[in-house]
Amino acid sequence: MLKEWNKGDKPEAEELEKRLDEARLTLATKQIEIKEKKLPVLVVLEGFGAAGKGSVLGKIIRNLDPRFFKVAVMEEATAEEKRKPFLYRHFVKIPPAGQFVFFEGGWMDEVTGDFLSGKLTKSQYKDRINSIKGFERQLTDNGYLVMKFFFAIGKKEQKKRMDALLSDKNTKWRVSKKDIKQNEDYDKCKKVFDDYLDKTNQPNAPWYLISSDDKKWAELQITELLISGIDTALMNHSKAVPVLQNTFPVVPIPKLCDISLEDKTISDDQYRVELKLCQKKLRELHNKLYRKKIPVIIAYEGWDAAGKGGNIKRIASALDPRGYEVFPIASPEPHEKARHYLWRFWNRLPKDGHIAIFDRTWYGRVMVERLEDFCSENDWQRAYYEINEFEKELADWGAIVIKFWVQIDKDTQLERFTLRQNTPEKQWKITDEDWRNREKWDLYEDAINEMLQKTNTTYAPWYVLESNDKKYARIKALKTIIKEIEKRL
Amino acid sequence: MLKEWNKGDKPEAEELEKRLDEARLTLATKQIEIKEKKLPVLVVLEGFGAAGKGSVLGKIIRNLDPRFFKVAVMEEATAEEKRKPFLYRHFVKIPPAGQFVFFEGGWMDEVTGDFLSGKLTKSQYKDRINSIKGFERQLTDNGYLVMKFFFAIGKKEQKKRMDALLSDKNTKWRVSKKDIKQNEDYDKCKKVFDDYLDKTNQPNAPWYLISSDDKKWAELQITELLISGIDTALMNHSKAVPVLQNTFPVVPIPKLCDISLEDKTISDDQYRVELKLCQKKLRELHNKLYRKKIPVIIAYEGWDAAGKGGNIKRIASALDPRGYEVFPIASPEPHEKARHYLWRFWNRLPKDGHIAIFDRTWYGRVMVERLEDFCSENDWQRAYYEINEFEKELADWGAIVIKFWVQIDKDTQLERFTLRQNTPEKQWKITDEDWRNREKWDLYEDAINEMLQKTNTTYAPWYVLESNDKKYARIKALKTIIKEIEKRL
């Protein structure tokens, strides 16, 4: 077992009350401070059943303004949630800047429970631990304070408390079958918990063991730890963190300037024939994906006016409308900006068997956000790793991930901009921002090349669609998707 | 049966192709027009199983830009959705301004299906029809275009198509048990469908019957109808609609100026005692509500600095954190502003057995939005009816709806503003906007009085909390909630 976190010995009753009064008051003022300084705080309470997580949490939040925190009770995943990656239902509940979220039971409970019940093999369990470490690291690297508390309790005491709860009709619903099983298999559970705590005890998000014999003492420990955690986090706020080495399997990919566009054309006749054939093929494959419950994520990035919209249309129109969704990605709304930049994409993942097509993506972080200074240099430098990690989660979940860079040259862009400007039905497609972006073409080209090199992984590869001839690009996109799906089926 | 909608006879093959080409192209340009003019368009496709809704829809959207429409496939409600009001899962899927949503099967399918299977009694079925009529009217009154198509098909033809689908392993999943049952009970189903179509055929959202023998002809009819529907809607856009008579059971309530505040005080000692007693009582009741799956909605409105936050805190801290949520309501974000103003509240409804507390509410429509011209006069005039209707849905669902007006006088507000301004820890609570609102006190008072008179219904009553003495107001809130819950249990 991890060495118990030691905040000195439990004080005498009077002293405890005094410190508790003080700590409660301080935490309430800290709540205002995190609101003002926009610090997001994620608190996880894990532990044995009947160890008192719920009631201690009830006491802690009693002193907080309920408008600026949420409690997330992580019960069994719903049928819908089970159709998403394991981290999904946890990730979507992270707090916005300036607020607390308290998780009562969370990913530890789920993963150790699934391992103990045999739902996860040893190697799947190991993968989950890695996912969790990445999740928590991404949060703290992105300015979140993550505080994890584990409520320990002995076997006999647990039995005693559960019996007490079960004997009252108003409280017996609080004891689940899982809790009862846990007490029966106490030693086995304890061993798995120990192992989990050990493996996920990281400097950025350490575990605090709380002995829960005395609820007031537990409340005091947690409250004081939250206060000091917040103080430290506020000092570190917006400090740069180390950029990790890119340990993902990256494959070399040509630079944009080395991609020839002139020869990538298709005749109108051939286009018509191939389009029909490819769309028919894709339609059949979509049916198979649906039945085999394989999710597909197709990401489009490319120059303004490169032809993303028309390209996406040719993919979508081959698909059964009940099984796909297209997400146009604009600049984030306030509630999105207040969270980890990948949050809005976690929120838009397809169910298994479905296809999600993104018109612009999470790569905005290393393009527009980088070039327009919407994030710090440390932020975008770190993002290559974070994105590779995100896509790894998707691939490990079983998703086919396909990323398109829609490529045109600068002259072609000018031609298309001018056409848009001069054609009334097309004017909605062009804005002043497009012209401003065009001025930064060379800076963008550098950023794109860096992005392609650093994120062209084996499990989520980039494909360049040469789109000076839009029709050529459409057929290539269709064929690429077909090939990637066939590889899997 | 409704008289079949008649757009002339089915044309000859060649003529049909020609008109279809033209209509497809026109609809694509209409899509850009609705985007520019911010018209939201909700299209419902209902009908017999195997009548071809899905495949005709597939053809229609093939010509549209998939970034600006969504298809909502309304399958059986999930376990989570069943814990919300019947309209919930439909309402949350309405389109934002400028986009299409196509519902493939929707509320008609659900309600007629539940009636046919005996899940709904005759009187419940009647209530559902009324809810649906209100829902569709609220949409069209708020600037939505709602177009409803019913796909008719004969019994023999249905059987033939289902057999064909069932004989192919790639398509057999498309035929549900419900479809098979529908064919067996064809005549009974047809009678219920007829009745439903008849009752929900309203001038603002009429039904169009589509004969689906020929899919191209069906596509042409729908496409041409959508085009003319859009044209009409664009002409009517932002035109005022009639304000309906307030037919809800409204109870008289005193005007603000007739409410005495001076005598509404409580001693500190009494406060401490009563607070403890009331909170204990509420905690017990919360447990019972949870077990009986009764939802509770508590709405707070009141003057700035009236003490809403502290009041809510005293309620929340009596509740089990696993069973309630507090929603602070600020001005709407872009994706919220793009939809019906009640959409963001539909999205925040509690599950049954849970409590939702709103810090400011949907009444913003008839206060700040009215006074700041964020909506038209017709909009806020209509809102009293719409809000009564919304709350009726909640009450009929089984929710306890409690609305608080937190009342102070003008001098007390000034005192509290000044205190906030001069106390560093309280400064976050006061903004320039608060001072500006204060200047409009009298206009607000008129609006509030009108709101109280028009929305104090028997099923969702207002309670004024006299809050010159905040402690008095807190105890009154607790007692009111306890009384309302006890009435129900």
C-alpha cells in the first residue's frame, strides 16, 4: 500500500473543530479566487464502498457556492456511453475554467471494478492505466488542478457500516451488489487498489490516502489539502511545462512543396464513372461497418478554398444518413474555450458503427491557434504529443482514423477567392479573414509541414489530397477511405 | 384519411427527370439562402415501415451541403431519455438558425406506437397530441419552418418490401419487430395514423401525404414542397404572429408594491434553530423523492443583490449532492441564441427523482430581453403563454415546479451594492450592468408585476421571498419547498 499521506496526527477534538472552521472558511474564499483566476479544479474521491466518500463530500461542498461547482456521480456506464471510448464519459465532465467538479467515484472505480469482475484482461487493464495517466497528465499540463483522494477502510469496519445502511429502508439503496461483493473479496480488491494507486501516483496528480474512521478528520484533511493544492496551482498557473518526446510511431511524409499538383487530374468522363463506382462501394462498406460496430473518424484540413466542402459532400452522399454526422468546426464558443481544447472533440465522437466527418479539426491548435497567438508557444508545442495521444485513444478503441490535407497552390487559391468574390451565390464562402490568412501563407506552410511530420502516425495517417483539380481530390478521398475500411474488414 | 396532398398528377418519366434536376438544384441554392437569412427548418418524415422514408431522405440530402444539416433518427428512447419529459429528446434536436434538421420518424411514430402497443391510455394519448401541437406551434411562432411528410403505402406492398429486405442479410436489420407487427395489424394502425394526422394537421404545420409507390416521384414532391415552404417562410420571416389568450389556470398574486418587507425578519437564534430543522427535513424528503422518482424544478428570479446565491446555497447544502444540480443562467451562448429561447432550459431538465435549481430562468424573456430589446415586442408578449405551456409540460410529466421571486426594496439594493463595491472579496458580485439595471428599476417593476400576474399558475406557482432580511427569506424558501414536496408525497 502507498505510504499513507501524513498531515501530522489527528488533533484533539477541540483543536480539530477549530481548524475545521478555519479551513471551511478559507476554502470558500479560495472558490472565489479560482473563479477570478480561472483555475479549473478536478477533485476525485475514490475508495472502498461505505468508506464515507459521499457523506464527506456532502460536508465539503456545503460551504461552497453551488452555482460554481458540479458533482459528477459516476455510476455504471449507460448503453450509449458504452458505445464511446472508455475515457469519453469522464472527459466530457471536466470542469470549465474557474470551477470545481467533484467526481464521486470515477475512472479508478470503473477500471478496477471491470478488472476484478473479469471484464478486462490483464493487458486491457494495463492499457486503461496508460490512458488514465495520459488523461490526467493532459489535464494538469493544460492548467487543470487534479486532486485525487482515496478513502481507506478495514474489512470489518466496512461490513459493520454496510449492515447499518442495509438495516434502514431509507439508506439501503446506497449499498450496491458490487459493495457487498467487495467486502467478501476484500483482500483481493485491496491488492488491485494498491496496484492501481501505485501505478497512477504521479507527481502532477498524486494520490492522497484518507483514513475514514473519523469523518470530521477526513473532511479536515481534504479541505486543507484542497487549499494548499489550489495555492500551489495558482502559483504555477500559465507556467510552461516540459514538452514530451514524440514516442508515437510516426511515418515520414513529403513536405507540401514536394507534392506535385499539375499532373493530378481526371477527365470529366472518368470522374463520373469512378464517382459512381466508389460511392456504391462505400455505401456497401458503410453497412458492414454498421453491423460490425466499427467507428470511423474522417478529419479534413486544408487551405481555404481548397475544396473541403465539395469533397465532404461526395463522401457524405454515399453514406446512409442514419449512420454519419458532419461537424463543421468554427472558433470555440465560450463554454468550449473554458475547457481543454480537445473537449469539444471528445464531445463529438461518433457512436461505434457510425462515421464522424470533421470539417476542420483539433489541428487548429497547431495552425490557426499557433499563428494567431490564441495559445502559448508551450501550448502548441505540447499539442503534437497530446493529439497523437488523443488519436491513439481513438485507434485503441477500435476506430478507423483518416486525416486528409486538402492541398492547392497559391495561384489556385487566388483564382478561387476571386471567383467567390465575384459570384453572388458564392460570396458567403469568402470573408476578410480568408484574405488575411492568405497573407500568412508561408508561415502556415511551415506550420503545416511540421504538423504533418509530427502527427503522421501509423494508426492515424495523413493523406494529401491534391485538389487543384477538385474532382481528382474527391476520387482520391473516396478511394482512400474505401482502402482504409477494407483493410480493417 | 386526409385528402391526399395534390401537386398535380405524376408526370411522365422524362418530364419527371427534368423537374427533378431543376428542383434539386433549386433546393441546394435555397440551403444557402436559409443559411444567410438564418431560417431554421425542421423537416419530419413519418409513415409506414418500409414505405421508403429512409431512402427518399437519402436522395434529398444528397444534394445538400452536409455541413449545414443534420439527420435525427428517432429510435426507441434510451433509458436516460425515458427519465425526462416525453418532448425532451425531440426538443433538444431542433435545428439552429440557418440549418435543416430532418427527423426520420419522430414524435408521431413514438406516440402512435405507444398508443397502439397499449403503453398509453386514450387520455394520455390525447395529452400527447396536445403537447405536440403546442411544440409545433411554439416552433413556427418563433420563426421555424416546420414541414411534415407522411409516407403512405398499402398493406400488400408493405409486406412485399419487407420480405425483400428480410431476404438479404445486409438489409434485414432494417425491418424491426414493430414493422412486422404493423403489417399484421395494418388496418388498426392505419386508423390510428389517420386520427393522428387529422388532429395534428394545423395551418402553421400541415401534413403532406406522399404516396411512395415511385421513389423519384416522392422525392420530387418533397423537394418542390420544401422549396415553396422555404419561400413562404422567408417572406413571413420576423413577422408578428397572434398572441394567444391565456387559457391556463392563473391565480391572482399581489403586486410588488403591496408586499411589506419591514416586518419580515427573524432573530439570529431562531434562524439557527429553524435552518437546522428545515434542512434536516428537506434532506429526508429528498431521499423520498429520489426513491419515488419525482423530479423537482426550483426557479429563482429576483432583483440584483436580493440574496439569490445565499438562498440557493441553503437549499443545496441540505441536499444529497448526487441528486441535484444548480444551473446559473447567464446570457445565451451563440449555439443557444441560434435556437428557440426555451431550448437551453429543455437541455437542463433534471432526471426524474432529481432536483434542478435555476439561478435565473426562462423568465429572462419577459424581463431583461423585453427591456433591453433583445427580442421583439411580439416575442415577449407571446412568451407568457409559451412559458405557461412549458411549465405545464413539466407539471404533466410529474415535476414539482416552484418559482421564487426574491424581493428587496430599492434602498436595500443600494446598501448592498455599496457594500459589494467596498469589500474586496465581494467585488466580483457587482458589475456596471447591475448599476445600469438599477436605473431601470421602475420599468423592471412593471415587467415583473405583469410576469407574476400572467404566469402564477396553479401547477407552477410563484412565491415571493421577502429578502430585506436574507435569513427570513432563506427559511421561507426552505419551508415553501418542504410544503410543496409534502403536498405531493
